[in-house]
Amino acid sequence: MSSTLASVPAPAPWVVAKFGGTSVATRARWEAIQRIAAAHRARGRRVLIVVSALSGVTDLLKAIAETRGDEARCREAQVGIVERHHALHRALELPTRNALDGWLARLDQLIADPRRGSGALDWQAEVFALGELMSSTLGAAFLTARGLPTRWLDARDYLRAVPLANQGAWARYLSASVPAAPDPALPGALADLGEVFITQGFIARNDGGETVLLGRGGSDTSAGCFGALLKAECVEIWTDVPGMFSANPRVVPEARLLARLGYEEAQEIATTGAKVLHPRSLGPLRRAGVPLVIKDTNRPHLAGTEIRAAAADAAPCVKAISMRKGVTLVSMETVGMWQQVGFLADVFAEFKRHGLSVDLIGSAETNVTVSLDPSENLVDSDVLSALATDLAKICRVKVIAPCAAITLVGRGMRSLLHKLSGVLAEFGALDVHMISQSSNNLNLTFVVDEALADELVPRLHALLIRADALRVEDGAVFGPSWRELAEDGASAPQETWWRRERAALLRLAGEESPRYVYSLDTVRAQARALMNLFRLPPGEGGRRPGEGSGIVDRWHYALKANPHPAILRALDEEGFAFECVSPGEIAALRATLPQLPSERILFTPNFAPREEYAAALAQGVRVTVDALHPLAHWGELFAGREIHLRVDLGIGRGHHDKVRTGGDTSKFGLALDQLDAFRALARTHHVRIVGLHAHAGSGILDAGHWRSVYLQLAALAEGFRRVESLNIGGGLGVPSRPDEQPLDLAALGAGLAEVKRAYPQFALWMEPGRFLVADAGVLLARVTQVKRKGFVNYVGIDAGMNSLIRPALYEAWHAIVNLSRLDWPAGEMVQVVGPICETGDVLGANRRLPECHEGDVILIAQAGAYGAVMASRYNLREPAGEIVLP
Amino acid sequence: MSLSDPRTAHAFRFVRRDYADGVASLVYAFDDGPELIERIVFPDAPMPVPERAAAFEAALDLLHLIAGVSYYKAGVPAEIRVESSALDAETAAFLDALYLHGLGEFAYHNKLDLRGRIRFPAPLQAEGRHAFLPPLQGEGRHAFLPPLQGEGRGGDGVRAAVSDTDTIPTQTLPLKGRASGQHRTLVPIGGGKDSLVSVEILKSAGEDATAVWIGNSPLIAACAERTGLPRLNIGRELSPVLFEYNKLGAYNGHIPVTAINSAILVVAAILYGFDAIAFSNERSASSATLEYDGQPVNHQWSKGWDFERDFHALLKSRVAADLDYYSLLRPLSELAVAERFARSARYDDVFSSCNRNFRILGPKPADRWCGQCPKCHFVFLALAPFMPKPRLLAIFGRNLLDDIALAPAFDALMEYRDHKPFECVGEGRESRAAMAALIQRAEWREDALVARFADEIAPQLAADAPALAELLQPEGPHQIPVRLRGYLDATR
């Protein structure tokens, strides 16, 4: 195929393409390399391919380098290396093996070399270098044999290592530095030799002509150096991921691909957590002004991440949130640091003496705190103890661990502070050990307890998006999310019921506006999804007769979400019991369902007066108590009764401060340290605690949450003698924003089943509310007026916060569409507001709707929960009425 | 059948026990109430070998009698009726002691006095009747026990001391390879540090050991897998009727589960052809948690020395003379076990001694260590002197000694101002010695609870309080086979 191609002109631009260990390990991967190189050549580029050793080979070479006297282990590793390369050689169907066998013979010589006994560094470097020398040799032969003439270069002839001041012998040989700047003569000299070249990553030569290595991530560094030497048009790093992300996608599936980054930002992200690129590769490229692109070998059509000089006028923006775990803080306190000459020098001398490298530094008048990155050394040896002992001679030292460093990265961080209030609030309840912000204005780092980090990072990522600090709408900077890439081409979100019923809804809005409309089919569908949650195989799980067939033994509908009689009847038919929080709710329930047995009603009030408990007990309703007060002061009321106890497990979850119901600052539940006192009161009054209950918030989309609550309650319940049921609450989230993912019901069921197998003696209860009804209701309203003020467009509708208060109260986000002009192209950004005399009467901020006209029907989605039931007559305006879709 | 409250029952009945196809069924009842059937499932069980049939039947009888404690305690009726087998005086006395002491904490919490109430029916042999009841007060109870480096006659000495009714012939367990000195040991795994220390000792001694555990626990399964030993997982299903009884107000509370597990493993040993069962109970398991109405109450009585000694003796005389039952860690303090555990990082990311989370396996430290229970607190403290701080913090995922809110919990461990909690934790002096070691360490000294100990508690301690090194010395009675004793040397 190559013979028909025109040759590339001498001054043609260069592309350096680097491929890692897995990208060179199989024939299929070499075919991909061939396609990529041939495509560049076809575009008139000269190509330099930089390769790593076959995956796993460096570890085998390491085994040889470290065996010293262990002959058997050394030979075993050698056999492994020979077999790997012979196998690939066979797969590549190459005619001759001479070149490869030459390197393998060299390996044999090096193993017999007397320097092996001492593990001499120059000898180790030669051993390690063989991995890249062999992979590039195989590659050159394969590409040439396939019709893409490829010239093999020895990287050591081009990359010259220079020793740094203070650089030890180990680093000079095994982690050397190569100062690479554009060499104007090199492109021309190489152009005389050919068009496509292949060379090795990771290796270079020193002034004495010896082989040296570039350390961890050395192949990236080599690619960067060659890119700079050649002043290439572009350096491509081909890997198994689509590029750099705004967070670690394993922790934050919503992390967005970063389409474009400045060198400094990319270096900061790579340094603070991302593994995809070694930060050392960027230095030479930045100085030479050569852009670098990270590309996915499996999906070469994706644009990847492009790293180049940032545009001077680019707006400041958070680009990523990264996290490092296993961080240890050393806090050093002195009474007289002020004007104490040399204190810092003394302190840091100790770190140097013990071979520990300091990362973050924070200092105050009398304290200096530093962070140590995780290392095997810290865990396996007593180095920290020895350091602390020496430091203790000059200051008071405290070791704080295990910590995680969470870093926000982006240019102009200090000018973003005003946008971070919601983000910073997330740290409010946490113990932040240290905050660090460097003068390069690229980062803001918080050091917190490690146990918090995994949950914190996804929340911070979401909050950064919500705060418009991580501006994911900017397509020039942000690409698709990891999840979207994983689902690549998955079907569009499911059609909603209100799209199907559009005609009926427009008719209903024409009769009366504003108006809530409910779909009972949707309520029933949600109820059935829960009822079927994780059906256990027969005989497992201690099923009690007459109760639900899924993993949850009894579902309660928390009717505060929406007590509409039709909904109550539908859920009763679906097999739900009911949870009430007031006598009014009990009365409404009884009025709608007069036949409902009392024991299917759970009364869970909070700070209710004595009479309410008395009335509920008299009716035979199950009662939940959540404080000492009722038993301490009204013990006789509960004498001989069965009660359920709501505890506060000390964690608050949910989408907004006001809907978090766990933690000391929440008014719900009994604190765990009062449990013994509660039980003593219960014994005194012969009260039987038959159920434990916890509910830690609402709108939770993390399926693991309930497993954790269940597990904690079950562990607590084991200490009780009469507990039969564990009520792990509700709070099942319903995604509202387009970037949120629905609760994974399968994962929820599996998590609950796992706990149930361990604690089959307890019945499992849950009490969702919003999950059942939110999507089943919409609020219809009509456009009253439109207005423009400056750059802000307002669309006024006849429903306000007196009908739907969630946006004002919880900053809740409801999807809003113009039902009269459904699927018309979106117009300008608008604020959807109501007629109430309150600044906060905004139902939706910054929405893109088709141009709205007076009389258009506006639909506010997900209004089935906490909508009509929270309505008021504020301003003496009647709130929206309710109707069930016929 | 309608159920009635077991607390109103007149008699608890041992109805029958069966074995078929790897499943032992243990049947009990209150009066004429429904049968309570517990099932023990032995996976891939071989056919019981004829030569061992007598031993197997005796082991099943003993299991039936011991496992009954889970059900008996629901009503604690006045009469105990054994319909399934004929009891001899020695066995009856053993069961009296097991039920009385094993239900000690249960009785304390339920405000019951079981003394004189528990009487297993037996032929009248008044002298032997109370042979197994140890003196209530601790002094002198170990007087007859041999030292660790003795002549290896521990078991014999014990049996001579307690068994005076040897009228039933012992049953021999023939084992292949026994002559060549090849032993096969079952080592029960609990997911905590203790049994993993035993595993490593048995491995270093080159013993043919199999890791065994009872019930469904992903965490224990993960630990067992990490041992690299062959594995055996025995199933146990409680009678669901017990849950119904609990609803009716049955008594509930702590039972001597180690006794039940021991009896299950005796059946397993005979069935699968093992000649030793190596538990991992340490010295401090023998000390009482508190004293109540003149009676010592020990949360972990069936992990204690008295039970081990008596159960071993009963096995030798009634089940199989050549089946060894011992605790490999018996002469070790909790601290000594912790020190041994710290020697290897093999189990760091799988083990858990936490009582709240131990049934469930999770990838994060918080999934395995709740950080709130006395077990978490004690194990953290016990390991702290023996491993690098970052390693310990990586195991727990947090620093419990820097949380001032836990001061009362650690005070309880140190028996400072409070009694010892009802949990399997070490002695107060062990916690104090560990804390005293930490105040000498610069990397710990400033942590909230260590600093508090230095300021407030250490000055009150007696000058002759034992130092850490002293508490690491093996001491006290045990019945470890001679061939393994050298491996318990405290030095590294």
C-alpha cells in the first residue's frame, strides 16, 4: 500500500505518537498503530513512533534486576521474557528473528555479568532498556513488512541526560533528566533517512555514553522530549482511556472529558491524581510550544484531550477535582516560631535526613504543617516513628492520618472563590485539616479525613457544576461524561407519560389553570418496581407469610408527599402500608381507606404533643418515638405497649440542607449515646421496642446508602431483645437534572439482600414517598406576561410559589417545557417566574424555552411530590387545583 | 399451631436428633409446642466410617445437648427433659455448668437467677454432680495447672483432677496416618485477628490444617481464602420458630456460641477425619466481665479456660480419646496476640474484629470497622504499639485515638471509672500498658486520647503496673500439643 503513496516532502511537519505497554502487546494493537501512522503519513506528516516495553515485561526485568543471588528466580523471569517476545514474534508472522534474538542474547550476557551480584545501577539501566529496545525492534519489522517502511532509531543517540545538582546516583541512572529543546538540524537530518520512524521510550544516554532511564512514566517523557527536539506539530499519547477527566471516573461516573487544557492545568491535574499522563512529559513541550493530545487507541475517532498554551483571555474556570488518598500530615508546633531563626530549616532537615519528601505546606505563626504522599516506606517501616522522635526534640509534633487531599484545579482559582460558596459549605460539617493554595493560582487543596473522600468528591463535582464553577456547558473545554462515553450510543431517555398525554393535558389546562395533574399508572408502575425489588429465591431470607414478595417485607407510603385520595387508594391496592406524621394524615387516610387495619399505619411524628401519641395508641396505630422525652415524662402512656424507635445514625444525606434529617444539627431521631437511657426507660415502663428506624434524608441517588443504614440498624438491633423489624426509611431519589442518573434499583436490592442474608431474623421495612409520586404529577400553568430587563428575559406564569414552593424552599430543579410548543427549537435563556410578590418566586432559572406567548401552556414536571400538599394561600392567591388524569 | 409464650412453659425437651446426607437435625420443644428444628449442614460430607460410628453418635448427642441452649433460654422452664439419649452424671454436670455460666450475661440482662434452676437429668451420683463447677471466686482455681514449658502432661493432669466418674468406656477414633505422626487439624476462622494468628502459627509449624467456619459470612470467607489453607464452610440454620417465640416475648440474649461451634466441629472432625481442633481463645477470655449478685459473669465464658478444659476432658472420656481440642493462643494475652498479628501484613485488608460489621464484606475500612464498638477500640489500641502508625490507620481508615468523643469508651477498656464492657476485649491492664507504651512514642503522643492518658490517667497508675513486655510473656494453663509449644515463643 505504501508504494503507491507519494513521498512526504522534506520540510513536512512531524507527529510524535507514543504507545504504552498494552498498546504494543498484541498483533491487533500493532495493526492499529500501523493504521494511525499510515493515516498521518497520508496527510503528509513524518511520524516518529515512541513505544514502551510489552506490558508486564518491565516487571520481569525488574525481577532480574533485583534477584541478586537468586538464580532460579532470575532464570524464571528470563524464560518469561523470551516466551513473551517469541510469542508476539510468531503472531506478527515476521520472516526473521535475528534482530530480536540479538537483544535476547544481550539479556543473557547481562545476566551473566558480574555487576549483577551488586545490582549495579549502570547494569540495571542496561537490563531495563532491553524491554523498549525489543518492542521497538519487533514493531519496526512488522510495520515495514506490512508495507509501511519504518526506520528504527536508537533513542539513546538523540536524548542526552544531564545530571542535576543534588541528584543522587540512583536518580542519575534510573530517573534521569533530559533537557530537550528544539534542534533545528534534527528534522532535516532525519528527513534524509525516511518518513516513518520508531524509537524507544524510557531510555537515554549520559555524557559518558552509558544507558540511563527516565524513571516512572518515562515513555511519556521521551515522547515529550522528541516532540520538543523535532518541534513537532503535535505529540499524541495513545492510551486505553479517552483522555483526562474532570475527576477520576471510577469515583465520579459523571466526570466530563476535558477537551482542552493549558499545560499548567494539565500538569497540575496529572500531579494531583490523574494517572493517564506523566506530568514530566509536559515541561519540554510547554517550552517548545508543542501541543499534546491524549487519544484512545480503542476509539481513535474521539477527539481526546488536547493540551496547549491557554488562550490569554480564557475565562477562569475549575477544570477538575482530583484526589489523593493515603496522605499523612505532620503538624509541628513551637511556642516560639516567631522570629526563631532557622526553625523551618531545622524541621525540613529532619525530613530530608529520613528520606521523606514533603508535598503541601501550610504555616502559621507557631505552626507548620506539611503533607507526605503515600509510600510503601511509611507503611512498612518505622520511618515515621523515627522522624517524629527526632522532630519532637525541636517542636511538638502531631501525626494526622489517614487523610485525603482533594484539589480543585483550574486557572485563576482565586477569582472563582465567590462561586464556591456552595462547594465550601459542603466542607462545613467536616474537619478540614489543611487548606493550601499556591501562588500560581492553579489549585485549591483541602486535606480531610480519608474516610470522607470517596463520598465527598462526587458531591463536590456536582456542586461545582451547579455553582457554574465547572462550566460543563462550554463545549470547547468539556466533552461528554465518562458515563455517556461508556454508554456510547445508548438509547435516549425514556419518553415521559406527559408527552404521550399532551393533548389531554392541553385540554385540562384549557379548563382550569394553574392545575396539578396526576397519572395513577405512573404511581402504580413505581410501586411495582419497588415491590419486585430483588425477589429472593424461595427459601431464602426468612420470608414471613403474607408480606411482600421482594426483598423488602413491608413498604409504607410516606403520605406527606402527596395525600391525594386516588393515590392512597392506588397504593393500597398495590399492597402498600402507610406512614403518617400527624393526626391529620391519619384521619385523611382513614377517611379514604376506612377498611385499612390499624397495624398497617405507622405514626412517626416529631416533637408532637402528648395527646397525639395517646390518640394514636388508642387507635391501635404503630407508633414511632424519637426522643427520650415521651418515655421520661409520659411513660405511663406507653406502659405495656409496643413502640418503634427512630434513631439518628449521625449521618445526614440528601440534596439540600433542609431535607437532611440525620446528624446532630437535625431535630429528628434519638442520638445513639442516649440509647441506653432510652432502653432503661422502656424497661421501667414495660415498653417493648419492636422496631428500629432511621431515615437520613431525601433525594438520595446512591444505592449503597440504604445498605449502610440497614447494616447499622441490624447491628444495633442485635443488642435488643424484641426488635422484629428494621425500618430503613425512604429518601429514594428521583433524578431531576439532566446530568443525574436514576437510582440503581438492582444495586439497591442486591445490597439489601446481602444484609438480609446476614440478619434474616429482622423484617425489612421501607417508607418511600417522593419516589412513588414525583414523576406522576405535573403542574400546568399558563403564560401571563413576558418581560425583558437588560439581558434578562422573564416568562411570567399563573402558578407561583404558592402552588409549588420546592424551587424557592429547596432550590429544587424541575424540568419546565412549553407544552403548547413542545419540541420547538429553544430560544433565549429565560427566568420562569410566578405572580407572587416575592423575589424568590422563581420556578425555573436560566431555562431555554421556545419563544413563549401569552396563553401558552407551561408544564412543570416532577410536581407530584411535595407540590399541592405544600401549597398555600400566600398573597391570598388560591393555589393550583388537583385532578387525576382520567 | 398457635404458639404460647415459652416463658410460661413447664419443660424444655430435647426431643431427638438425626443425621442424614450431611445434615444434622437437632429437635427441641417447649412442652407440647411445635418442634424447634435446628439444621447443621456439612458440605460434601463423606459417609460416616463404621469404625467411627460410635464416636460420631456420641458427638451428635453432645451437639444436640449443647446447641439446645439457644432454645432453652427462650423460656428457661423449671424442668429439662432429655428424651433423645441417656445422660451420665459427668455429662449432666458438664451441661449444668455450661448452661449456668454460658447464660451468665443473659441472666444478668434479663434479671434472672439461674442458680439451682438448671438441672440436667442424670442417674444420681451426688459426688460427681458438681465436679465441673469451678469455684466462684478466682483464687486458686488454676493451682493444679501445669506451666507452659512443662512436661506436656497438661491434659492428663486436668482430667485426673476433674473426672471421677469414668464409667463409660472411651471410644477410639482410628485415623489413617496417625502412626506416622501426621496430624490433621481443623482451625476455626472468625475473621478477626486471633484465628489468623493461629493459622500462621500452624502454617509455620507445617501442620496439615483446614480453615473452617460456620455460617454465611463473606468477610470470613475472604479471610479463609487469604489463609491459603484448604477450606470448609459448615452451614447452620436456626429454627424459624424461635423468631416467632421472640415475638411473643421470649427471653433473648447472649448464648455461649463458642460451645455450640465447638460441638459442631467435633462432629465435623469425626466425619471428615481430623484429629485436632485448634481454637484461638486467649488468656483474657477467662476473666469475668463483672460480678453480679456474688456471681462472676463472663461475656465469653465458653471461650474461657474452664470450658476448654472441661470440654476437652469430656471429649476424651465420652467421644473420642484421640481427638485433641485446645486453644492455640490460650497462654497468650490479647496484647501478645496483637503483637503476633502485626508481624505480617497478609490480612490487613480483609480481617475485622468488629462486632457490628463483621458479617458483611466491603472494600473500604469503614465497611469492616465501625469504629464505635469496644472491639474496634480495643483492637486499635492493642495493635498500635506493634505496627507503623500509617499501617494501622490504613487498616481502620481513621484514627480512633485522636477522637476525644471516644474518651469514655477507652476509659472503659482501661477500667478507669467504669467496668469492662460486655465484649470480647482484653484486660484493663493490657489497655493501660498499651496506652503507656504510646505516650513514649512521638508519633502518637499528641493524639487526643493518648495526651489525655498522659495527663490524667498515667499519674494515677501504680508504679508497679505491668509493662508491655511483661504482658507479652506466655503464662497460665493450656493444653496445646507438645509439638506446637515451641512456636508460641514470644520472641520474634
